[in-house]
Amino acid sequence: MLTKRLAQEIADRTIEIIGYNVNVMDKDGVIIGSGDPKRLYEVHAGAVEAIKKQQEIEINDHYAKNMQGTKTGINLPISFREEIVGVIGVTGPLEEIRGYGKLVKMAAELSLNQAFLTAELQWDKRHKEELLRQLLEGRVENKNTFLKRAESFGLKLPLPCEVWYVYARKVRTRAEEERLHNDLKMVIGSTHEMIRIDSGGHIVLVNQTEINKDIYADVQQFAREYALVVCVGNRATQLMDIAVSYEQAYLTYMVTKGEEEKGLRFSRECLLDTMLYRLGDTIEVREWQSLFSPIRSFEKNEELEATLHAFIRCNGEIQKVASELFVHRNTVQYRLHKIKELTGKDPRDFKDLFELYAGMRLNQFEKE
């Protein structure tokens, strides 16, 4: 409990307040924190005596000459939960420092208690996050056991709920994460559990509030102001559905992460892309990818890909495609013909267009 780091913090803080050197010793009387670095790791005879007698020990000039590793001063046992865990010593003339004794002891014990509470909270938080991670990843073996553990750690999972997979590029620290969480509560009324996936700004929220037409605009604006990508899985009505919602939200992020625009993305709007993403490395996938290879090898491949993208977005309306790309409609027609010439697939044919789209997206997924 009384670590070297905490002992040094206690010594430094106390010296700053009272102006006298302070040593902090462990339960064996070894100095582990001091204003005088040269005294570190010495055995302090006065501290050993204080631990043995379980009381304050004063060292006057006479005793200081005859006791190992001591100087004139006072040494007081410090306790945690009624057990002596170390000693704090103040060096200086007894008549000047005697009045500081009990205050210094009390401050050291308060620091110990605070450190313990902080460590306990962090321990609880880690276990709470691990439980949530198990749920999200579908690793819950016994529902009742999980719910009991969740309750003991204060993990709240009210149903129905939905999982948000959030990429917050600007959020890197715990403090920034908490600020984001609190600001989001102001927008949607409540969020429940949040877990950081990694240090790269990837966060998961299990959220009870449904994004309906009443709050859609507010959440969209919030996401753009924070430069967030918020990918939303389908609503979970049962505990085990939360893992499904998480997978949907995560896959939505994976298939849209190349898009520049920040804001909301819903899994229900990306079903085709997520299906393609999950196909893995199969013969069919490689054939689709090879279908698109001639376009990738073409000198002006970016123009052709941009045209195909726009053609799909504009539902095949040539004039809209031309306006979006700032080119003449004949240029659009030329590019579509070039795609057919290179691949043998005509973008103006629905089945061929689907195969071209699949090949394009599968190649993009492989690059990412």
C-alpha cells in the first residue's frame, strides 16, 4: 500500500508546507521517500523503534549520534486500517517541529486512504470495462452469473439499447473521454456505459436513447462539431443482442472509415457493404476483385472510379453525374463506355453494375 512513489509524494508535499526535511519509511524502517535523496534506502533506527513500540519517537541530539541513520527529529507511525504500514519522520530542532507531528501523521494517513480509494475505483472500473468487453464480444457463458457480476460492479445495461462505435480523433486522454461523455449526455439526455477500445480514439457507447427524428439533427451537429464518426448498430431488445448491435456498429465503421464526412452512420444503411466486407478471402471475392483490376491499372483510374461512384449515387442519371463531377454529359458517357471496355461489364446494366460495385468495394476494403 505504501509504495515508493506515494512515499516520495508525501515527503515532497509535506516539505513544501512545513519547510523541514521529511523522510517516509516503510514497515521495516527503510527510507523510501525523502527530501534528501542520499538518505534513500537507509535503515532509519528511529523508525524501527517507532514501529516496535507503536508510538511516536523523538530523537534528540544525543540519541542521534548513537542511532543508525538518524538525525534530530520526530518519527511517527502511520497506519492504514489499524495496521502500521510505515513511519513519517520530520528532521529539525525538536522545539520547532514538535507541533507538526500529529498534523504530518494525519496528512500522511489521509494520503494513504485517498490512494487506496483511487486504486479501488480504478480496479472496479477495469473489471467493469472487462465485463462490458465480454458482453460486446459475445463471450458471456452464463447470463445469470454475468448479470450478478454486472450488478456488483455497477454496470448498467437497460434494455432496449443500441451500441455506438465512435471514432473520436481528437479524444486521446481519459479526461477528454469523460468530457465527451458528459457533453453527449447534454445532447441526448442520457448515455449509459462507455468503454475505450484503444488509445487511438475508438470508443464504444451502450446507449438507451434511440436516435429518432426528434434528436437526429442535434446528434448529427454534435458529431460534426466534435469531428466524430458515430456508427450505430440496430436496437437490442435482449442482453445477448447487444453483441450483435456492437458487431453491426463496428462493421459499419470498417466499411465507411474511408469517407471524409463526419457524423452519423447507421448499420441498416450499409448492409450490402458489410455483407461484402464479411465475405473474407474466397474464390468469389478474388474474382470480383480481379474484375475491377483493369480499372485500377488504367492510367486515369481515379476518374473512372469517381464516375462509377457518382453514377451509383445519382441513380444512373447522367446529367446529375455530369453536374456533380463538373464535366460534360458526353464525358460521363465516354467514361462509362471505357469501364465496359476494360471490364466487360456495362454500368448501365443493373446486374453488371452490382458486380462492378462489389469489385470496387472489395478492392477498397483490401487496401484499407
